[in-house]
Amino acid sequence: MDIAGTLIQGALPTFAANNTGGAGNDTRKNLADGIFETILPLFGTQFNPLFKILMVVWNKAGISLGFDPTIILTIAGVVWAANKLLRQLYGTLYGLTQQYFTASINISNSDEMYNHMMKWLAGQPKLVNSRSLTAETFSRTMWEGEDGGDLVTGSIGADGTGIMLNFSNQEAKAPPRFIPAFGLHGFWFEGRYYRIHRKQESLYDDGNSSGMPQFKDKEKLAISCFGRSPEPIKKLLQLAKEQYYADHHAKTIVKRPSPQNLRRYGGRHSWQQVANRPVRPMNTVVLDEKQKVAVLSDMNEYLHPATPRWYAARGIPLRRGYLFHGPPGTGKTSLSFALAGVFGLDIHVISLLDPSLTEEDLSALFSSLPRRCVVLLEDIDTAGLSRPDDSKPEDGKQSGKKGAKDGSKDKDDWSVSDLARELRKQGDSTEKKGISLSGLLNAIDGVASHEGRVLIMTTNKPESLDDALIRPGRVDMQVAFNNATRQQALELFVRMYEAESKMSTTLSQEISLSTASTIPSTPTEKDSSDLSDGSITEVEVEDLDQNADDTAASKLVSAKDEAERPVTTKELASIAFKFSEIIPEGQIISPAEIQGFLLKRKKNPRRALLEVNGWVTALLEQKASKTKILQVQ
Ligand SMILES: Nc1ncnc2c1ncn2[C@@H]1O[C@H](COP(=O)(O)OP(=O)(O)OP(=O)(O)O)[C@@H](O)[C@H]1O
């Protein structure tokens, strides 16, 4: 008897009995009959005709094939059994390997590390070419792809005239980001095989503060590798983190309080990144040099790694506070950003005017700050003031209107909208109306407050601040900002027009009023020849007639192409000096206003000089008449 016969004999005795007749068509027929007779009773009699047809087909197939079709069945059975066995074996071996011979690290998507890893995976060609991917719309920040890169890739086009830029294409051309889909993926990296398992699970969220219990999806990433040590995975995570922050040395991360529903989770959920912008170079902030140096060295000393021990040994809380005060647009925020850039710190911005901010939130925000950071507390003078209650005027208006309209409206006449308004009013009355002074003080240096941060508070009204808020310990250094002096106007002018290659140097500071005044108003023939030594801007140079009087110079600069002719450094110094002389002494005009004026003429210093007189006159008139409408911009 053949092997198939032996195998089937055990399982189907009737069939075996019929399978003893040797080879040939009869045998195959008997065999098939045997099988069907065995399985027929298992099904109802209604299937008899069907089985009979099958039997005939089976016999015919056997005859035409020239071998017993039962062998196919037998082989299929053997393969199936072997597959089952192997799977079980594989499962057991896999389980054992996982348990004893692989190391793994899990990351939750609520952790920053998840983003680092996803960004890294999205850049891995092997994974990006995997067959199972998730595509994500990926918007770049303003600072990615600058320097005209978008013009090259074609994501920015030109309008019909070819003159104006057109951005309608930018979203269409932005490529999506591909990350591994949910499930198991494997990849080789630096000679080692890693597996990642991206999974999703639903968690029940009781909705504590929102009052809306719901299921929330959470993602997890399990990274594993062969071996008993998780060291390779740790290294991989470190690498992903380093790559994520690779360009951050040139960027300042700006964070603001997260939306209320996220803040309640506390910890790292309290803050969210809102910008990642290029570091503001310190020399772009035009301020008295002594003041700048004083703040920089004070902060540098405070941030020194040895300082915490020094403070602890003397029982002094490790906090440093700065008060930047002065009129609007004088550089308080700019200096804060520049300082954060110098020390490579993230900047956490809080506005006390944020209507969703409660005192509890403020304390929680301060206690969840990272180890070292800059906290910028804007509009500090608003602490203790109630926020405008916008429901009141509306209600007043409404009730006034209503009263006038229908006079004696009693409660029975209330419409649904009246009821909704009343409910909202009641809701509002339970809301916080502002951050009290004590709430602010408690957040800044209460027992639970964070240590190690640099706190910068800004105000336009230093006189209105409470003494308690600015006492030493809370404010350790005050920096006064003022409207622009002539020297500042000159520096702002030079910085606006100096060649980009010079930006990193302190050219604008090198040119002070004293040096500028010694520079002839226009370059001489000798000056022009000096230009070829490379110490001066690279542009083509032409002489200006140094004997020309102001009127002639005005005529000269009013000619369009002449006005757009690039300026040399010396010429720039001369124009800047003339410009600064027109800015009134007495610090009436803010640096922001000067910057605004120059920005509108940003390629044309001569035009700026030509128009500054009219602008200053109009601005002074506007300030005197306290109107907001600008006559000259
Ligand atoms: N001293 C300065 N040096 C360089 N730029 C300045 C200076 N002051 C103001 N600016 C420019 O003016 C704009 C506004 O400046 P900034 O926001 O720093 O002023 P601020 O004092 O913080 O104003 P506010 O009190 O209204 O918040 C910025 O674009 C900045 O570049």
C-alpha cells in the first residue's frame, strides 16, 4: 500500500478497506467510492445527488490524470499540518527570543521622543520605500526652504505678468511626509537589524476639565533589536534626537502655554512650541553697549554650571529676574530673543492678558518649565487688573435696546436667546477675571516655583508696578529702553543697508556718530580706489561729485536708477550720518518707527535720506495732534 493509503487508512477505515485492491482504474474508482461513502453519512441525505456528481468527476479526473487524485488531498493535508506545526514552532521560538534575546524600548506619542523618531524614520530611505506607509501632510515652517529654494523647486510661481510672486502652488507642491504605517517593520541600520512596531490603542479619558468623557487614541512605538542590551536602541534614539535638533543651534524655539484642554495634563503638555525661528543676532539690537554687556555678563554668570551650588550653599533660591521697561517699540522683546539666542535657550512667552489663563495655570506653567530657559512675561503691568468683561457692554447695549424697544419685558416674555444670554452671564461670573498680583508673585517665586529659569518681565509703564513685584529677588536687574537717539538712528540705518556679508560683523557699531561725522558726505576719487581692496562692499562703484551742494545731490538721488545704485560703505556712513541728523533729539521717535520707515525703502538708502525730512515732520505733527492716521509712511 502506498504512503497516502497508509495515512488515510488511519483516518478513514471504510476507505482503507476499499483501498486494498491494487493499482488501476478500478482501484481508483473504489478508492473514490470509499471516500465518498465514508463522508456521505456526515452530511444530510439532501447532499447525496451532489456527492454522486462529485464522485463521477473525481473518478474521471483520476482516470485522465493517470494517478490517484487522493494524493493531492494527502499532500495538501501534510502541508497544512506542517505549516501549523512550523507556525507554532516559530511562535514559540519568537516568544522565547523576544523574552530572552531581544531588547526593546517603548515610546509613547505623548513624548517628544516620538516626534524625534518619526522624523528620523521619515528620512530613512529603506523604510520610506517599505510597502506599508502612512502619508502625512507636512507643512514646512517659514524658515525652511528660504533663500529662494521654493523658487527653484517651482512651489512658488509668478503671476500672469511675471512680475508678482504667486503662492497658490505652494501647498500643492509641498511633498507629503511618509512614515511607517501601523504594524511591524524591520530595517537595518549600521549593521544591526531593528524592528519597530507602531501600534495604536484607545484609552478612556474621563474628560476631567472638559466634562466630556471620551475615548482617546494613543500611539506607541516599540523599537527592538537582537541582543540582551538595549544600548543600540538608546544610541539610535540619541542619534534621532541629535538630528532633530541639528539645526537648532541657529534657531530659537518659542513656546507658549498649550490650549486649556492640554494644559490639564501638566508636565510637558503645559507648553507648546509655536515657532522655531532663526536666532536674532545680538548686534541687530541697537542699544547702549554698556547696558547690553551688563545684561549679558550677569546672565552668563547666573547660567554658569557652578552657580546652583553657590546659590544652594547660601540658601538663596536659584532665580534671576530682569525688568525691561520703556516705551513701545524700543527693543524689549527683541533683546529678550537675542539673549535667548546667545545662550541657546528656549523662550517661553506668557501674556498676562491671555483670557484663558488662571492663577492655577500660571503656577502650573512655572512649575513645568525645563531646567534652563528664558521666561518672557509680557505686559507685566496688567497683573492685578481685571480683564475687560466683554459681555457687559453687549448686555448693556442689548438691555438698553430692549428697554427702549419693548419697555416692560417681564420674565414670562423671555425668548430662548434671552435665556442663553443670561446663562452665559452666569457662566462668566464664575470665570476668573484676571491674574491678581498675589497670584503672579506666587507663580514667580512661590514655594513650588521652578528654579533655574531666567525671568524677563516687560512693561511700558514701570511706574505703575507694585513695589512687591520689582523688589530684589524678583527683579535683580532693570534695563531701561528709550526712543531712538541719533546714534541709534544711525546704527539702525547702517544695519538696514549694509551688505549681508557684513551683517555678522559689527559694522554698524563701528560707525558711530563721531566717526561718521569725520567721513566726507560723499566718497572722493581716492575713496573709490580704496574700494577695490575688498574691505568695502563688493558692488560696482561710481563717484559722487563731492562738491555738489544739497540741491544738486537731491536731484542726483531723485533720479530713479541713480537712487538704486548700490552704495559703498563710506557712502553709506555718510548718508546714515545725514539721516541721523534729521532725527530729532529728545528721543521722540521709537526704533520701531524708524525701522518701519526704512523697511519701506529697504533697497534705497538715498531715497530714505531724501524723504526722511518729510516723514519726521509729518510724524511729529501726528504725535502732537494725537491722531492715529499717518500722513507720510
Ligand atoms: N533697539 C532696537 N534695536 C533694533 N531694533 C529695534 C529696536 N527697538 C525696536 N526695534 C524693532 O522694532 C520692532 C519692535 O520691537 P520690539 O518688539 O522689540 O519692541 P518692544 O519694546 O518689545 O515693544 P512693545 O513694548 O510694544 O512690546 C522689532 O521689529 C525690532 O526689530
